[in-house]
Amino acid sequence: MTTSAQTVPAGDKIQPRKKSKLNRWDSPWLNGKFIAGVLMIGSIMMLGVVGPLFWDLTLSYPASSPLNLPPVFVPGYGQTAEQIAADKPQTETTTTSSVTGGNPFKKQEAAKPSAGTAGSLVRFGTPTWAHPLGTESNGRDMLAVLLVGAPRSLYIGLIAATIGMFVGIILGFTAGYMGGWVDAVIRTISDSIVVIPSLAVLIVIAAYVRTVSIESLALLLALFAWPGPTRLIRAQVLSMRERGYVQMARISGASAFSIMFKEMMPNMLPYLAASYTGNVSGAILAAASLEALGLGPTRIPTLGMTIFYAIRAAAVLRGMWWWWGIPIIALIIVFSGLFLMTTGLDEIANPRLRGRKAAA
Amino acid sequence: MTVNLDPRTPALAGVGADSRSREVVLDVRNLKVYYSTPTGNVRAVDDVSFKVYQGEILGLVGESGCGKTTTAMAILRMVQPPGQIVGGQILLDDTDLAPMSERELRDVRWNALSLIPQGAMNSLNPIMRIKNQIGEAIEAHEGKQPKAKLKERIFNLFTLVGLPSRIYDMYPHELSGGMKQRVCIAMAIVLHPSLIIADEPTSALDVVVQRVVGQTLLDVKQRLGVSMILIGHDMGLQAQLVDRLAVMYAGHMVEVAPVANVFAEPMHPYTQLLIDSIPSIKQRKPLKLTEGLTHDLRNPPPGCIFQGRCPKVMEVCRSVKPLLTEYKLDHQVACHLYE
Amino acid sequence: MGGLTWGYLLKRLGMWLLTILIGTTIIFLIPRLAPGDPVAAMVGRMSAQSGFVENSAQIIEAWRTKFGLDKPLWEQYVRYMGNSLRFDLGYSLASFPSRVDKMVLNALPWTVGLLLVATLISFVLGNTIGALMAWERTPRLLKSLLPVTLTFTSIPFFMLGILLIYVFAFGLKWLPPSGAYGRNLVQGINWPFISSVGYHAILPIMAIVIASMGLWALGMRGMMITTSGEDYMILAEAKGLRPSRVFWLYGVRNSILPQVTALALNLGAIVAGSLLVEYIFALPGVGYLLYQGIVTSDYTLIQGIVFILIFVTATLVLILDLTYPLIDPRITYERG
């Protein structure tokens, strides 16, 4: 004979979990990573909006500011003349590279003072609040460069990714929905373009067409931005095509367009958004890479070109970290922000990735 | 070699009405498994007790969500969080599994207690050959084996369950559904465990293959004398395969008896409804819809768990929980009707 | 082991060929789509760079005939394709009479070496970390490693390279800032050379590994979580197998498959990234050669290098595609 208890005796209670009431704050869109990413990107965008209001952006053009000023918060600068005189010149360290083939760096490096200790940094001017983030060898003020360049980079990425996504939606839906040889053609072409290292081809294009504006650069990048979204959307459409609600729509005579946009799209939104932010990131990276090689717009200051000038002037080994450091930090913030957004959107789209606490 | 077993052979042959004289292989006492959720504890298994005797197949039936798989997982000590065994004892060959550590469990698993999973489609590792999947079970518990002996042993297994020897080197995806399920059966018996838990082994198969797999199970039981718990919700299939039947509803055990008795004389109202709902070729019967609400498993009502849907509900049912009592020889039921 | 069939092989080879064809066609079209006469433009730019080009008229004529620019477009195309596929990539404009293919051949081993070593280390390390992240038994300390590796994922390879040079070469002076080997060393299989190469390779490889590891880790962790929900994991546990065996043979082994696919898809980006790393570190590879070509407007060099890059990338992807059936026995000719 077995007995069964009528109430649950005290000893049977499980360790209670943190009592959390389900409420509207549990909406999946309020993903920590996603929001953090949005904030980061938002602050970069704010630079573009707020910047011109309190800083003179013409300082971002060459020869507008004193040369080679370190940022204001760096200690140990601006020593007296006696200290400068007392500073022995450093012997040239092995900073010049020993490499086969012509090294365009070599000629310039030999002429510059060698890198090394903080003492040699004294050869740069005295930092002032007039140029809080310092200046570089062409006479540009770094803060102005940041305020102009960072939003620009974002802008290029957004345009390129938007075009890419647009094309991707059209081609992806067509391929997935229509199937057959249309699908085969689109799939094969996009698959093979994905393999081609886009930067290499972009380099060829940019090398021939030297004068690039921001817009044409974005268009170029879009050329290689469409295969990704196409593949993604095609895969999603294929998996959705046989779902119940789509077949219901078909039976009830809905047109292909309305099926695509009313039934399928809403379910794909998180995936699309994640793909979009990923594309923006990729486009900005491609733009920055081209610029770092010297193939970017020359009249308008961008972060990538700033890095290019910095490398060309051996700023790394001269210790002028603010020259290349500030663009790099700005770009890291942009990439990290977009990465967080992408990861956050991935988690929103796929609850299982959120971890154990979402399983209940 | 084909398995030739007349399915109409009474599964009760040899068991007899007096199963109490047999050895007890598994003794589950007052098992409670609760799932903690943000809005309360779901009582998936609420004070369930039953025994499995040597050499018998105990059928565990009930509708979806009644707790039968959770019970099986609890016996294996494989309940996934947020589920937890909150109370009770699981005595396998007189050893309590409930308080065991992972290391001790690993020894017990497969050696004394094995599983035939529900979805054989996906239960085999896609990147391992059949021979290795069976082989690793052997070697994990018996140490490294000489290759030739292993091969011979596995081939014998194949013969036992009616599998062709050519699948030895194959990958799971090269096998049909029925074959995969029989591989799982072969794997489950390889170490001659005391108890095999078969979790709806035929649910994912078509009718013809169901028959073959069912026959294999019976054959295995007859030849090796293993004890089994056969979980399912297809009453017709259970009738053909099991010796005793245990009926669960919403985490509670409501009736336990030899299968013929359950079908001939179902005592609990739920069991009666279950059996009534089996479609019959011989007679046309109206579909009996059960009325009333199923309760929320987080807030069970006081009294009998079935009160919401019981056609014979009484006053006492609403306040006093019925205990699983043996009212007739070897026939237990938890119902106030018989008090 | 595995299901490599003729159908699959042919399909993959077809894709390989198609990729190379499409890429080469694009390269062919670009100069011809650019405004103006490409050759005159080339020479024009050359003279803008170096002042005055000797015998410019003869050079223009020679180019014209060599490349059949006087012939109709489709004939040029055929010629170009034929030449490229035979790796006849012409002469370098800036370093005439050096042949492009020779220059590329000298530079290629450095590129491929960097690429393979860095990608391999990054893939193995990243996936291992990712797998460990998903395993409950990993100590908490190791689990905090993931966010750390992830923070570096957002940094492009070459920017991380710059940072590493600043910290380790300029600041700490532990490692050389650029170059592939020290001066006055003889190339070849001798210890001073090889050790110098290794010493110089540390920073570039670090740049690539640190910046790409996180992505593999994140993906692998996701896959391990997905895999842990599969039915075969339940049976594996029920069998009483050792946890380490379940982890490697059931978890990792099944999760690695999509990661290999991801590797093939990302290879283009990885190649691009390592080109820039070569540029930053002045490694004598194809990327650096490309940069020099850009600076000197050496169009034939640029085009030749890009062709080689497309070829190498497509070939690496082909190799990956062909190894895939070996690790996943389910794949025959149909994939994804």
C-alpha cells in the first residue's frame, strides 16, 4: 500500500528561485547587448549632430592648426628649454625595417627622430586646450577630425548596407520564392561572389578611379554587400515557404507580394536586422581598409585616411599615438557597438542563445 | 534471421496473477519531481509509487504531459533543470539511486539500467559508426575489449534483434527508422541490465515497423528475461506488449494492475475513459468527450486530481486525496468510489 | 570515411572555376570601364609620379600590341583570360622589366604562410574556447575568458596590429615593429634565419589571432548549446559515458561542422584582413606588394596580384569544401 500526502510537507519545498514576476520588461527586444550597442552607435551619431555646434570643424582641414601637439591630458610635455637641451638625442634604433623590395617607408623614417622614451616626445609642442585632442603633422586638429570623420564612417556604412540589403531582399525573395532555375542562378552567383576577397577587387577599382566621393565609395561597397543578405533571405524564405501560415495565405489567394511582406517579413525581422548591422560593420571596415591604404577621399577628412597619413608619417614609431589612436578608438567603438547590436539581435531572434534563464 | 513471434501469444504467460511472489527489480517510493518556474512550481510527478517485478514489462500510460517521461528521466536521474527530484526513493536492486553522485550513477547507467529512447532518428550520434556506438557502451563499463571479441558480441546482438550484419560499419543516416530503433534496443541490452526503460519506442514509426519493433521487444524479454518499463499512450499497443499496466494522470498514479484485468475491469474512471476511447473495428461508438477543466499543474486542487473531469465525482473527492490502495488482488487504484 | 562522391567533387570544382571566372572578368572590365584610354592613363600617371617617362610613345605601342588593345573587346577578353589562367600576368609597370608572376611568386609564400598559420591557430583556439564556454564543468575563471576574447573581435586585424606595434615594439621593445626577418640574414633553411622569421612573425600572427578568435568562440558556443539539446546527447548521458568523451565526441565533433562552413565563407574577409596586416608590418608578402603597386600606380601588378588572390582564396575554399564530407558522413552532394 502506498500513501500519498495531502499537502506538500515543508521538507519537500525546492530551494525557491528568485521570485520574478513576468512583466513587460521581459520583452525580448530589451536585450542588454542590443541596447548597449545602440547606445554606442547613437553616441557616435550624436558627435555628428552636436559637434558642429560647439567646435569649429574647419580645423579638420590641413594647415589649420599648429603641428604635432599632443593631447591636453598627457603629462610630461612642455618641458623647459634647458631640459630640452639636456636631452641627449637617441641613437637610431632598429625601427627601420629590413625588407626585400622597395620600402617607401624607409626614406621617411631615416629622416625622423627615433622613437623611444618620453623624453623624445618633448620635440612636440605644448598641449593646449585650444586643441584638446592634439594635432597632427598636417596641421589638423584631432577633435575636429573626430567630429567630422566618425559620423562619416557610419554614414558610408549605412548607405552601403542599405543598398546591399535592398538588393538582397529583392534577389533573396525572388530566389527563395520562385525556385527553379531563377533560384539556381541567383544562388550560384551570390555564392561565388562571397568567396572573392572583396577588398582586393575594391582596391583595383579604387586604384583606377582615384577621385572617390563618399557616395561613390558607398556604392562601390554595396557591390559586395548584397550576396550576404541575399543568401540569408533566400534561406529564410525557403524555410518559411512550407510553413502552415504561408500555405494558408496561398490557398486563400493572396498574391505573392502580400505573402512576402505580410506573412514572411515580420517573422524575419530580427534576422534581417542582425544581418543589416553585420553588413554595416563590414562596409565600414572595407571603407576604412581602403582608406588606410590611401585609396580614400582626400579632400574630406575620414578616420581611415587619418590612419593612412599617420602610418605614412611613421607616427607609430614617433610615439604620436593620438594621431592614429583616436581614429582607431572611434572605429573600435563603432565596430563594437555594431557587434553588440548584431549579437543582441541574434539572441532576440533565437531564444535558445539567451541561455538558461530564458528557458523557463 | 527473422523474429517470429505470434503477437497474440498472451503476454501474461508465465506471469500469473500473483506477481508478488516475484523479485522486485525497481521500487519507486513517493517520487516527486517539480519544475520551478517564475510563476510557481510545476508538479510534474507528485508522489508516485510503483514496483517493477523481475522479468515483466510494466506499461506506463497516460496522456501527454501526465508525467510518464519525467518519471522515466527521474529514474535515470537525468531530469534537466529547472526540474528537480524533490523527494522519494528510487530503489533499483535495493540500491537507492536518488542520493547517488554523478560518478556512482555513471556506473549504474547502462550496466543495471538502460534506456531505449523515444526518437531513434536522432538518438544515434551522426558521425559515429554503429559498431563504435555499441562498442563504446561496452568499453565504457567493461574496459578495453579485444576487437574480435567485440565484433562477435555485436554480431550476436544483431542476430538477437533481427538486424543484418552489414550495418556494422554503417553510419546512422544509412539506416531506416525501424533499423535505428532496433539498434537502440540492441544497445540497451548489451550489458544485460536489470531494467530497461523504453520511452515510447514505437511512437515515431509507421504501423508496420511498429509491429516489428514490438515483436523484437517481446522476444528480447522472453530470451533474456530483462524487466522493462514501456512508456506509451497507445493503449492498443500496450495491450499487446505489457504484463502489467500503470496509469498516470497529471503527475499521479491512478491505477496499477495486470493488463488483462485493466482492460476487462478498469476501476478508475480515467482508465475507463481511456479504454473507451480506443477505436474499435467491431462496433461504432460515439466519441466520449470528457468535460470539465484540466487544472493548472502549479496549483492542484485539494482532493482528487481528476475531479475536474471525472464523470463520477463525489463530494469527498473535492477535499480528500484518494490513496493508491489495493482493493482487489494485485489491482491498485486511487479512487474514493471503492472505499 | 565520409561520403565524397564524384557528383559533389564536380559541383565544387565547378564553383571554383566559376568564382575565378567571375572575379577575373570583373578585374578585366574595370580598367576598360574607367574613363579614358587605360594605357594612356597608366603612362600619364607614371609620368605624374616620376616626372618623365622615357620612350612613352614606344611603351604605349608595345602595351597596345601586347594586350591587343587595338582588337575588339571580346578578343581582348579571351586573350586576357587565357593569359591569366596560364599565370602569364605581364610585366610590372613600375619595376619593368620584372615579370608580375615572378614578383608575386616571391611574395606568395609569406602571405600563404601567415594566412595558414594565423587562421589555423585562431580557428583551433577560438573553437576550443567556445566549446569550453558551453560546458558546465568549465571552471568559472576560464568562462570569463569569452568576453575578453570578444572585446577584441570588433577590432580589425590591422588596427590591432598598430596597437600591438605601439605596445610591444615601441613601448616595451620586446618585439620588432616590422619586417619579416632581421637584416643581413641569408634566406634559406638555416637556424638564424628561421628563428628571426619566427621572432618577427609573433606580432602579425597575434594581431590576426586575437582579433578573429572571438568570432569562432561565439559561434562555437552557440553551436554547442544547440547540440546539447539534441537527442543523441540524452542517450550518450544515459549510456554512462565519461563526460569528457561526451564533450568531445558528441558535442565538439558535431558542432565543428558548421564552423568549417563558416570558415569557408569568411575566408575572403580573412585574406583581406591579412593583406592589411602585411601592409602594417611591412611583411614581404602579396599584401605589401599590392600596397607598393598602389603607390606607384603599377596597374599590371595590381591586377595580377588581385587575380592571384582570387585564385588562392577560391582554391582554399575548394579544399575546405572537399574536406567537409570527410568530417561529416552525411554530406554527399547536397549541402545547405
